[in-house]
Amino acid sequence: MDSKSLLLAAKVLPVLVIERVEDAVPLAKALVEGGIKVLEVTLRSDAALGAIEAIRANVDDAVVGVGSVRTEAEWHAAVAAGAQFGVSPGCTTALADAVSKGPVPFVPGVATPSEAMKMAEYGFEVVKLFPATVVGGVGLLKAMSGPLADIKFCPTGGVGPANAKDFLALPNVVCVGGSWMVDNANIRAGNWLAITEAAKQAVEACTL
Ligand code: 3PG
């Protein structure tokens, strides 16, 4: 599936930091149970690649991607571990060259119209606006929806229940990302029911 269809169907993309590989499968199952099936496992822990591998092998209903990708080597390692899509906070020319070649969808990060235009030149249909609320949020996306109407965004960074619908109502927003719905204390405590409940609330907060 291409990144646009994937994110349009998802509506909300949880940005996950998984500290222990053994938490990956119950966490993914809890999120799927709560209605969140597309998951971004960030490369911010040593367990990330193992977590991606475990989710891919054991949670059929989930679509697992890798986040916080910065280098070609990280991308190849994540794809080898089973990542079905990738996300980055920003994008260098080297990274764009690497991730635009293969068949696995990638959502590069941008913060300005020029960066969005550059990624569109590479053929990326959807880009991540990051850190969304800091660089202009809803106002910036509205302003870009005229001249850059074909470029679609997944705003992430500062998105939560209070503003998710404002973003999703924009014509150039296909999905919102964020960490708000997964409390890492619940992961550490194995409180999967609380995670399922929070996922349900996040889906509700992202349903127009
Ligand atoms: C990201 O990596 O996309 C952000 O850290 C998520 O931002 P948030 O924590 O404000 O949701």
C-alpha cells in the first residue's frame, strides 16, 4: 500500500518508544484492540528493531513501521527487520535518495514549504510536518493548502486530543501522529487494558 492510502486509513499514527522487546507484541495487540492498527516504532531505543521484528511476526492485524529514521543504514536495517513503512523527523538529500528507491513507503519530515516541495520532487505524496505545532501548526498547513494543494501532510509534534480534529479537518492532512495516547508507564507496568482504552479515546478524538 502507498503511504497516502496507509495514512488515510490510519487517521492516527502512534509514535512509540519501546524499551523492551518483550513489550512489543502485547503493546501492539492492545493498540489494535483499541482500533489503532498502523504503528510507528521509533529508533529511539535499543529494542526498536527487535520490537519491529516481533510485531511483524506475531501481530497480523498490525501494520508496523519505523520512525526517527536518519540514515540509509538505519532504513535498511529496519526494512530487514520487517518495517512496512518509514517516517523521519526531517530529510537529508542522502536519506531521500535512499528511501525513495525501494518499494517500502516512506514519509519524510519537513518543516517549511521549500522542504515540502523538495520532497514532492522526489515523488513523496505525503510528508510529516514536524514539529507541527512549533513550526506553525494549523495556520501553516492552511497556508500551504493553496499553493501546494497536492502535497499531503501527517502533522506530528504537539498534536493531541485538543487539536487533532482541527488538523484532520484540513484538506491537506491525511493523518495525525503523536505519542499522547501511549503512556510509557503503562507499558512498563504491563497495563495493556489502559493502553487499549487510551487508543479507543485517541480514535474518538480523531474521528470527525
Ligand atoms: C515524533 O517523534 O514524531 C514526536 O516526538 C511526537 O511528538 P509528540 O510527543 O508531541 O506527540
